[in-house]
Amino acid sequence: MIDLAMGGAQNFMVQLAQGLAGRGHSIKYYLHASRSDPIHAVPTLLSALNTAAVYVNQPRRLLTCDVIQLDGYHNLRRKLPYLLVFHRCIETYHSYYSIQRSGPVYAPHRVAISQAIQAKLKRTSRMIYQGVPMPTVDWEAPRPFDVAILGRIHSVKQHILFLEICERLYQQRRTLNVLILGGHPGPSAYQEKIDSEIARLQHAGLNIFLTGYLDSSAVYTQLAQAKIMLVTSASEGYGRMAVEGLACGLPVVANPVGGLLEIVQDGQTGFFARSNDASSFTELANRLLDDPSLCQSLGCQGRADVEKRFSYEAMLNAYETLYQQVAHP
């Protein structure tokens, strides 16, 4: 059973439901967001979820479920319907903010998606990485885009820093193809600032392609067209986008923050730039773009590392074991 609040963890929650349903489990879910709200209840994700789970229109209809999976983002008000069966509740924490928002009452069974989140939680929990399905990679296929970024258009992802790096790369290389994957939750001053900066750089000669929101399968298709990924986030509880990039054979150049420190193997699957330093990102990106053999070598090692440490099957196994322990103590 999934009690679902669509947010930054939405892809994970849907894939978890699909995986468990594929193993024969019966899944029900309640959605706090309006089902007609395309910003929080993305239609393609709802469609995927509905193939694996049955929607119920009231939280109390979940009380008979063996396990109640809560997003760590839920505050006490949203937990109230489940307090009588709290011993069957599990919370998964995806971000530092979710830990703060979840308090002061935390479910008895807790999952952190990285060691960084686990340390911040400061409560007994088990750590289960978000696994990702492995795409097929054609190493001989052309990769027309030089650099890519993946993630919603939000200030924490620091697209402004990413665009500054791209401008520096363009000034040095005189040509650059840029791929920006992901949309934005709605109109905002930050979105307007990003749009303005993109327009300026496009006018200056940069080839910038924006995909808008993509479902998980389309993310892989688009990422496979890029040579390297830049992760400029100021904070990441995990860094799923880095795992997805590595799974597609892209070396990752990242800010040394949060869960990214657990995902990127510096010098083996990518590099860490100096924190928020555009010149450092630029130098490392140039190094990879100037050396295709190094780029592919790190990409191959990154993909192998994802298969070893961030397996989708391993994630399902861990949650299935936890659910059985909670349902049958």
C-alpha cells in the first residue's frame, strides 16, 4: 500500500508500487494532491500508478492494509488518520526538509534514502538507496549534446550556475550543445529568470534544448544523447539524477554535497568540482569533452557501479523484506 503525496519523490513511489505489484502484492493508494492538478499529480505518473495500484478516495480506507507507506514529507495533520495503526506505518525520508516537516511525530519504522539523510535524521532508521531500472546503452550511438542537466527548474538545482558554466564552455570551445531535462512546478520569478538567461545565451549562439517534464523512460532516451552530466545542486538528500545519468553511461561532474558524495566516485565515475565554482566545473567538463576515451571509460565504470550499488531489484528486495517484518512482527 502506498499513501502518496506527489512531490520530488514521485517517480520513486510510482516505481516502487509497480515493482511490488509485479511481485504479486496488492497495492492501494490515497493521493493528497488533487488528481486533476497536473503540477502535483502528473498525468503520466498517475496513469502508470493506476496500472499497479487501486485508488481510494479516503485515507481511512487504507487502515486495513498490512503496511502503510508514508512519504517522510507528511506533516502531523496528514498522519492523524493513521495514528491508531501507527505500528504499521513506514516513513521514507527523501530530503532534509522532509525530516523537518515530518516532526515532531515520526513513524516507528523509518527509511533514509542515503547515509547523508540517515545522519541528519538522528533517529534509528534503515538506509535503502533508490534503485533505478537499467536502460540499454548503445555505446556507438552518436551523442549530439555536450552537457546535460536533469531536474525540476528550482533554485536548489542552481540552473543559473549551470548556465554560467555553459557560457564559459561556449566561450572557450566556440560551440556547445546543451540539454536541459525537466520542467518547473509553475510560474515563478526564478523560472522567469532562467527563461531570460536561456534566451540571452541562445541569442549569443548556444544551442540549448529544453525537454520540459519527462516520464522516467523518456529521461533515459534523452540522457543517452548527452556526453556528460553536470549536477550543480546546492543540496541533495540523495541525487537520483546522478544515478540515472551514470546508468546511461554519462560521467557526472557534481557539487560535493549530500548524497552525491555517496553516488559519484571521484576520478572513477566522474568528478567533484569545487563547491559552487563555475571555473572548476568548466575545467572538468572541458577535460572530459576533450578526451572521448576518458569520457567513455568513466561512463562504463559509472554504469557498472549503478548495477552494483543502486540496483532496482535490490531496492525492491529491501522494501519487501521490511514490509514483511512490519506486517508479521
